[in-house]
Amino acid sequence: MFLIKCLIGVLNNVFNSLLESLPKLGGSLYSLTLIINENSYDLRLVESAKLTGKYIALDDHISISELKKIVGEMDIIYSDTWIDMEYFNNPKFTLDNNARVDKMLPYQINEELMLNSKAIVMHDMPMHSGFEISRDTIEKNINTIMLQSENRRHVSKGILLEVNECSMEKFQSLLNAN
């Protein structure tokens, strides 16, 4: 069975990770990304993924009823925060944050959207309850969300360990050279 995932959120580093990995693993990615984080946008990656036939960018003007049909066919529905954590409570970004929420709120992952779906809901945290995902959807999927968060922590620790070991080896070789 091949995994079919739908990302509803921002075109950012999370989108890039899913876009690069999922088609290589035999899965497909559908995305509704109404907001583009310009620093993360990689046209080469997007064009390459489109050529695989395993990436489908949903129309920015998709109706909720059309999105519900697509969600009903997915194995996983995935979201990420719409507003970067450093900007969420920063008054300098209030207008931009409000515009993002207004644009994305109709596509919030909630019980209505998930009504006829058996998909697992994933969110890589941190999250803003009531924005990209409703409280009831979080609570219904909390085990998966927490497991995903825990796995991310272990991956981060592994990366730090690898970087640290590489640095220690280099440091030791510099000491031995003197």
C-alpha cells in the first residue's frame, strides 16, 4: 500500500521535506499551500517532484466540498503552523498574521473537514490550537501527534550527536597534529 498524504498549510521547510521524501518512498503528496515562505521556496524541487507524477498541487481556489472529497481519499492529513512561532505574539506582525489566518482559516483541519475521512491527522508541533487545527481534532489525534513530536526529538538528538562526534574527531585530530 502506498501512502497518500495531503499537506494543508504553508510552503516551507516541512513542505520541502515531504515533497522530497514521500515520492521517493513510493507515496504521493497533495498540497494546499496558499502561503509561500519565500526563504524555503525551491522551484527546482517543486518542478522535479511534478515530473514524478506523485506530487499534486491543489488549486488555490479549491472549494471546501472539493477539499473534503480529496481529504476522504487520503491516508494522512498533515499541517504545520501557519504563523512562525517568533511572529505569533509579535505586535509588529499583527497585520500579516491576521491576513494569513483569514486566508487559511477556511481550510482548517477540523471535524467537519475530516467527517468522511479515515486519515490519520499529523502536526509536527508546535501548533496553534484553533488556527491550523481545531482543538477537537487535536484531542482526537493526540496520540499520533505526540508520537510524531517525540520522534522528531529523537531525530534532533541523533543529528546533534552526529555533529558533535564529527566535531570531536576533528578537534582530536587538530590536537594530535600539534
